[in-house]
Amino acid sequence: MTNNRRSFLKQAAVLTGAFSATSLFNQAHAEEWRKAEARISNLTPQQIAQDEDYWAIIQRAYSASTNIMILNNGGVSPSPIVVQEAVERYNQLSNQGPSYYMWRILDQGREPLREKLALLAGSSPEEIAVNRNATEALNTIIYGLDLKKGDEVIGTRQDYPHMRQAYLQRQAREGIVYKQLSFDFPIENDEQIVKAYADAITPKTKLIHVTHVINWVGQIMPVRKICDMAHVRGIEVIVDGAHSFGLLDFKIPDLNCDYFGTSLHKFLSAPIGSGMMWIKKEKIAKVWTLLCDDNPQSADIRKFENIGTRSFPIEQGIGEAVNFHNAIGSKRKEERIRYLKNYWASRVQKVPKVRLHTSLKPEYSCAICGVSIDGMTPQEVDNALFGKYKIHTTSIVIENIKCVRITPHVYTTIADMDKLVKAITEIAAGAKG
């Protein structure tokens, strides 16, 4: 195949989008979703968030269990049926002859996928690497930066443990200095957060690590303000976007960060075990690869994708997840999930003994909300929710945070939220103290 034809096919694959004739999404949903779109096209995202008829169509596109209520989407989300079917189809193709269909056929689909992800991220495809999760993306960057003994990194005790441990390992092995701030969330004051980072800076500070959405309680951090402050001082910023990409309506370059990593199997609902790394183009060359490459200081983002044999079916299934996401729209999706969170949280907030650990203001939270009940441990609340009501959540006990994390998604119904409110109310009524 000539370079011109290969380039044409890549561009065509990206530009046709969700409703292209060849996409599984189009084949499964085009007619119904177009009708739904026509009906709500004159409504704002906030109004659409409360239109149950529209969201019923989205809900039917998932195969999430009806035997248990899944409210731990902050951990990993189920994929829509079309994404599952794409992975199954690619897996069947691969197994007809792995070394041929994987390396010579499916491997050629990474460039169109890169371009599709870049459109969603608002960046150049040359800044996007496809990998398996946020841990892999962020650890690649953390270990790949040339930090020397005495260089300082600022993070927090509320950052994800896999990232904290990476810095602690570099501190133990190489002598970098890892400073960990601690916040008492919720905080409804951007300047308070920015000032905490700024006050920790010294002449030896080289890097700030910021979690865009704190995964324990859903606090949205003022990333852009932190990045602007850091850059004035000549400091780079890594952003952990595991819980923001595919949920919040933003473009990565607008954050003004230098490095970004995310999992795609959370709010984007891509296949389980898919992720993405973004590095500002001019900084790629200076980041060493975590795994082998014949030119580890190349300026080509693809150097980070040399992980050996990978799951090509999972990788290619990402494309259908992007189609699904784009057909809804980023802002509509954000507002719907925020509406679901506020629906249940605002109701239980009034229940005696119940405490929220998350702001309900839109600028400070979206999907995730932490809740606790006086007189009960988080594990006891989690056990009660599942044991009697078959509501699956997760208990959080880390640093100064002790709560149950509850996270709905677009397939979650208002009836689910009503059941959750009833369950928390009844559990709180029976709690000691």
C-alpha cells in the first residue's frame, strides 16, 4: 500500500466518526439516536440531564447487571454492548491467525485510533500514546523524567497510591525529595488549594503532581490555576486524569499541563485495560521510556508503545467507545452524571447521622461522592448497602478520608438513585450513636 493511500485511509477512518457506515455503533444505534437527538436538540445540557426518556435510550445500550446495582464506576465502568461486541469480533479475528491478523491487520488501526483520541483530547496525534491504564501512563512519565538527587516533587497524600509509591521509590533509590501536602476535602476555594502548592515550592522544586479529580471523594482540583502558577516559577506539572477524561468536558491542552495520563475504562467506558498518555510535543524527547526502545530519547510518542505483545482487540475496541461518547456529547454526559450524583447526595444530606465528604457545587465535583454514617465504619456501611440492598459501592479508608465512595454512570437510572436514598436512610436510622 502506498503512503498516500495509507494516509487517506487513516484520515477517512477518523473523519467518518460515530455514525460512519462501518462502525458498530452506527449499525446498532444510528436511527434511534438520531430521533432522540432531534427531540432534544433545542435543550441545554442541564435540561437534557433531567430528560429520562433520552437517557433511557443510553441505558439500554449497556448490559450492566440488574441483579446488583453498580455504583463503583469510579473503579472501572462496564462497556456499552457495541464496545463489547467490537472486542469480541477483533478477538475472534486475531485467533484466526494471531501473528498475521494482530501484527499486519489490527496493528494498522492504531494510527486512526490515535487520531480519534487526539480529536477528543483536543491535541495533536503526535502527543498521544495508547496504553493500558493511568498507572502505566503516569509511571512511565514519573520514572522517565531526569530528576536528580535533591530535586523536589510536590504531590499530596490524597493522590493515588500507585503514583505516590512511584515517587517514594525514586526517593529511596535516587534521593529525590518527595513532599506530600494534605487536604481536608471538600474545599470550595481554588485559591486555598493553589496557595498550598505555591507555599511548598523551593528553589529545588522541579515538578508538581496534581490529581485532576481526587478519586476518593471526587474533588475537582483547579488544575489550570496550579499549572499557570507552577510555570511562572519554571516548574513542570503532571496531571493524573484517570477520573476526569471522558467525564468532564475539557481539552487537555487547555489545562496548560506538561504531562497527562488517564484510564479509558472508567468514564469513557472503553474496554477494561485501556489507557492513554499525553505529553506536550516539545517534551517527549526528554522523557525516557519505561520499557525498551532502540531510541529512548526520540521525540516520537510511539516510543512509549513498545510493550511487546498486547491485546489488540482491547485497543481497537477503544474506537467504538469514543464513537459512543461522541454521540452523547461530552457536556451532556458530564451534566447527566453530575445530576445523578446531586440527586441522591442532596437527599441523603438531610438525613440524620449522614455526612457528605464532597461538595455539591458543579465546579468542585461531578460523578464521585463520599458519604459516611455516624456510628458506623465505612466497611460496615459498604457491607450493609450490599448485604441487604445489593448496592455495590466501595469503602475508602486512606489518610484523613473515611467514607463510602458512590459513583453513578450514564446507565444508572433515577430508580436506582431512589433505591440508594432509601437504603442510606434506613441504614442511618439503625446506626448506633
